[in-house]
Amino acid sequence: MTEQQIPVRESRQKKLKQAVDCLKKTIPQMKDLEIPITPENYFVWYEYFQGMNLELRKKIDSLLESGTNFTDSLNNSLYETYIANQTQDKLSHIQGDTETLVDNLLQELEKILEGNQAFSAALEESQNDLKKNPDINSITQLVAKLIEETDQVRQANTSMENSLIVVKEEVSTLKRNLEELNETAFTDQLTGIPNRRAFDESIKTLVNEFEQTLKPFSLLFMDIDHFKSFNDTHGHAVGDKVLTFIATVLKKGVKGDDIVARYGGEEFVALLPNTRYEGALVVGQQLCDKVASKNLVMGSDKKVTLGNITISVGVASMQTSDTIDGLVERADQALYAAKKQGRNRVIGETQNLAQSQ
């Protein structure tokens, strides 16, 4: 290693150590304070332990000293006040850097462990050779001393290796936490199915694949009929349970690589890879029928009947020279047509186009 390389390596190791120290504090502290490990909360506490955001640091220190309970409202306030004004690029950079640094550290630890194991094996082999072949009597004492020192080095290496294994396990735990964090970022917290962000990423992937291979896929836009009046009548708590129920029915109603996501409010979407327009119409009708067939009841004794909930569905399929916005717009317009024609039905983009002419 050259003299120029040494400072670079030391700087990298220092950066890794600082990042890992920050990571080792962030998630455990959030768990101790019973703060949900959401992307927003993670960004707040990562910034806090980095120490660069002095206003945030001062605010949280004050809250900790006063024993304040970190409620959802307070957590949201901290994010909106100190983090949300940062650009999305910077927020993505924080998470990206975190994941990269953890991956780099794991690689470094793997190399150190491999090196120590090889060195320990080499020392043991040399020790055996010295014990078996002390052919020069005049250096017997020197050999004995060398063997003793070799034993000490090997023992030290064993201790170091055990310590590194512990560190590696800790960092592996952090890596799993980051993976859970990433999964949380793409999951709708109410229904447990993929959220709008997950849908956006998935449709980009399918469009890119279509542009390269013309592999077909279709999009369903779905909306719960009369949900606003249902919410007003039965309350938001019941409304939330209905959203969760519908999400479950839709998720169970698709197969294979199909993806159901909550688009927002009472709107849901389904991405159907390897499915052409006619097949998507069939899937849409199946989902519509499954939802309509359910009779909703409430209460532990299930005596409170809420009746039937229905959905309207709009269908569109990816076309050559299409765009994401164009595909979404056609599916949305088809959904609007289904609503306009009486709800609890499926309308495809070609049907909507024919009826509008």
C-alpha cells in the first residue's frame, strides 16, 4: 500500500465507523422511545444522531430532558418542521448512503475475518513445522520462544475474530432493520398492501420492460362505490375497516406476479403483468363480483349488518409508444365511465372510447 493510499483508507474507515456509530444509535433509540420505524421518523433520528442539524438536535434534547412522550403528532411535527423542507434527493441520499455504508462495512468485516482466519492457520502450520523439525540444537530456545509468541498471537487473533463476529452480527441486524424500513416505505400502513409509492415504482419497471420486450401488462383502476356517504353514516373507524377488508379481498383475488396497491383514499389499483386487455377485463369482473358477494357485518357477535359494498373498475392496457401518464389517464377515464353508468361494473378503455364517440 502506497503512502497516498493510507490516508484514503484511513479516511474511509473513519467515515464507515462514524456512519455505523450513528446507525447503531438510531433504531435502538427509536425502539426504546416506542417510535414507529417509518421512513419519516427514521430520517428525523438519523439527522439527530448525525448532529449536523443543530436546531433539530436542540429540540430533541429538550424533549428528552423533559421526558416528553413521542406521540404520532409530535413525530409528524418534527418531520415537517426539520426534515420535510429538505429536498427529496437529500432524503433519498440519506437512506442510500446508509444502505451503502452498511454494505461496505459488511464487506470490510468479511475481508478482515477471512484474513485473520488465514493468518491464524498459517501461524498454526508454522508452529507445527517448528515443533516437528528443530534440526539446529543451538536455536532450540529461540524456537521455543517463537512458538510461545506464536501461541499468543493466535490467541489474540481468536479474541479479535470473536469480537469481529459480534460486530458483524450487530451490523447485520442494522442491515435487516434497513430492509424492514425500506419495506415499510412501500407499504400502506392502514391496509398492509403496497402503497402509491410502491405502485409508482412497479409501473415504471413494467413500462421499461415493455419498451424493451413488448411484454404486455394491464392496469385496473378501482374505486369503492358511495364510500363517502358510507363513511359519513358509519364513521371513519368503520370506514377504515372497510378499506382494509376491500384490500384483503382484492389481494386474494389476484394471482402470481399481479400487484394490488392502495392508490389513495378509497381508490385501489392492480397491475397485471403478462395480461392483455381481454384478460384484464376478466380479472376486473372477477374482482368486482368477489367484492359485491360479501355481506359486511360488524361487532363481536356479527349482528350489525352493513350490507354489501361494491366497486367500480376501469381497465386499460399498455400500448406501443404509450406513457405511464397516458395509461393511468385511460384507466381513470374508464373508471369514471363505470361510475357514470351505474357503478358496480367494469368498463374497459375501448368500451369507454366507443361510448364517448
